[in-house]
Amino acid sequence: MDCTAGVALLGCGTVGAHVAQRLLHDRDAIERRSGIRYQVRGVAVRDLLKPRPEGLDALSFTRDARALIDDPAIDVVIECIGGTTDAMELVERALERGRAVITANKDLLATHGPRLRALAAVRGASLRYEAAACGAIPVIRLLDDALAGDEISALAGVVNGTCTAILSAMESGADYDEALAGAQARGYAEADPSSDVDGDDAAHKLALLMQLAFGLAVISPRIRRSGIAQIAKREIARARMLGYRIRLVAAAVRQRDGARAEVAPVLVRAEHPFAQGAGPENVVRVVARDAGALVLSGNGAGGAPTASAILGDLVTTLRTLRGRHDSPQRTQALNAALEIAPFFAELARHPELPRFPVWDDTLLNAPVSLASQAYS
Ligand SMILES: NC(=O)c1ccc[n+]([C@@H]2O[C@H](COP(=O)([O-])OP(=O)(O)OC[C@H]3O[C@@H](n4cnc5c(N)ncnc54)[C@H](OP(=O)(O)O)[C@@H]3O)[C@@H](O)[C@H]2O)c1
């Protein structure tokens, strides 16, 4: 590699535009922290005529993402396109060519993560994705680096801000359609909110976190999920009177023969950390054998928090390029997930709201000794 790292940015939408601004305007700080200079060699977009935020004129835009990736001067590819079609092809292409890849794309990792990690390992390329789950909250690093010497037995959290925004608006008296329209007006929900409100987005994040926490090749279609669209305002009001909030909770516990995992609306005590957010805040509780329980919370979405996580990955990647070594944990092969059983079926129910399981942190403390299992 030349002493200047070549960077390609794919996508310049909500997230990519923030990344582009940071790459241009925070250059001194990023280079100082990483110990290496970089050049942004191009930004791939779909529509060259679309107006972009001010201050990006110094960047060279192109519609040809493939040629940008193939530029031999490219060392790092930052993928901010989204989806699993074009993004998959381009990320595979970059890894095939040994480029370090940074992505914010949870759909891609939850669907093709095991394959991409294996490809990265074969090519000796790094693949980082801190932004793909829970925005600015460094949960990927927690699982992949800080707890790499521990044994993670369970994790759970509130990882979809759209659902939290809708449910908390319904607590204030809105009905579902009003709450959804309000979340869309504030930018918390997409025009087509189905991935969020049906629990798919949370299942994608849970699959990705399970891959890291448990070392299992879990893909999100195997995780049972139910969403929030069928919850009535009166159920939310009743829950409040009983001292609960209803929150979309994603939870997983590792077991000897696989894991239990599920995404569903559950009753959470009003004072519990899972009940505190009213919008894009995410909360994740991780239980490890030696570290015990750790709780992280913060901004789970939005252009700036997501860009923050991507830029953190960039600094780490640039340091790696400088030192020419890679973190083996990030590219290790995953073990097959033998069985992914539902999580919430055995939870207690409140007699006045029997439709919803009642959350209890001790459910994550089920002792699982993994020392002797075949895939540890
Ligand atoms: N938004 C958030 O808060 C958030 C939070 C965490 C993670 N993420 C993830 O970040 C990723 C990007 O999300 P976003 O909200 O920034 O999406 P977005 O606003 O829709 O931006 C997508 C960008 O990709 C470009 N693009 C699409 N297809 C392309 C192709 N084939 N070649 C080159 N460029 C292409 C688009 O170009 P044009 O601009 O020309 O159309 C656009 O600039 C997704 O994986 C998402 O899940 C987003």
C-alpha cells in the first residue's frame, strides 16, 4: 500500500452524506488518530443530478461503483447504499479484491453475514460494521473486542427506534395511524415502515449480534418475530396503569444446542432501562460469564450517529493498514447454528394483558456451560 490510503464511498444519502462531510472536514483529526493519510478517490451514487448537501464539491461523484472499487489505489470501501442486491454485489467485489470494507448495512449482514465473513477471511480483508446495529452505540466492539476473552451467554434490548417512537406516542394518546404518521414526519419512520413495525429490522440486528456474541451463523429468517401494528391503544393504556410500558424487545440466550431468540412486543416495568426511550434511543443488555451484565444505551439511528460509528471503524481500519495486521476475531468463521428456538413462549403473562410476555432480566441469566460443547 502507498503511504496514503485510498478511500471509496458508496452511497451519499442520509448516512453517506454525513460520512462524506466528516471525511472532508475532520481530515486532520482522523489522520492524527489513525496515523495515516487518506484520499477520498470517489463517491458512487445512483443519480448524478440529485442535489447533495453543501460542502461536498471537492469530492468526485460517479455512477460506476464497480470501477471505483476496481481502482487499484483503493484500500478501503465504505458501503452506505443499503439493501441486499447492489450492496451485496459491491461488497463481495471489494472483499474479492482484498479491500477493507466498512458497512452500515444490517440487512446485508443479517442475510449474508456468514458468507461475507468467510470471504473476508479467505481474502485476508477486514470487514467492519459497527454502524450496522444500534447506530452510535459501540455494541459490536463490545461483543467483538472488549468481551472477546469472555463467554457471552445472552443479550437483549430495544433496538428499533421507530417502534419505540410509535409506542410512546400511543402512550400519550395517539392511535396507531397517528403515531406512525408522527414518526414519519419526524424522520423516525420510513415511508414504507413495514420492516420496522413488523419486527424484521430488529430481527436483522439480533441475528447480527448473535453472530458476534455466540459465534453462530444465525441468519434473521430463522428468528421468530412479531411486530407492533396490531397493538391497541387501550392495551397500551392498560399497561401504563399496571406500571408497564409495551416495548419491542429482541432477546437471545445461547444454549448447548444453539440458541433461543425472538423479537416481540413485551411488557416492561416503567422504571426498567428498556422502557426509558421515546424515539431513536436504543438499549442493549449483554450478559457475559465473567463480566456479568453490561447495559449500553444511546442514539440508535440517524445520519450523524451512524456516521460516528462508521468513522470509528475507519480510524481502526486505517490503523490496521498502517500496521499491516488484522483482527482475527472480525473475520473468524462462524459455527453452524444448530437450532434457534423461540424465546418468549415460556415467559410469564400478566393476567390482565395475557397477550404480552412480561420482561424479566433474570431470564438472561440462565446458566449455560459452554466449555465442553462441540462448537465452542
Ligand atoms: N438512516 C439511518 O438512520 C441508518 C442508521 C443505521 C444504519 N443505516 C444503514 O445505512 C445504509 C444507508 O442508509 P441511508 O438511510 O443513508 O440510505 P439512503 O438515504 O437511501 O441512501 C442510499 C444511497 O445509496 C446510493 N445508491 C443506491 N444504489 C446505488 C448503486 N447501485 N450504486 C451507487 N450508489 C447507490 C443512493 O444514490 P442516490 O442518492 O443517487 O439515490 C444514495 O445516495 C443502509 O444500509 C441502512 O440500513 C441507516
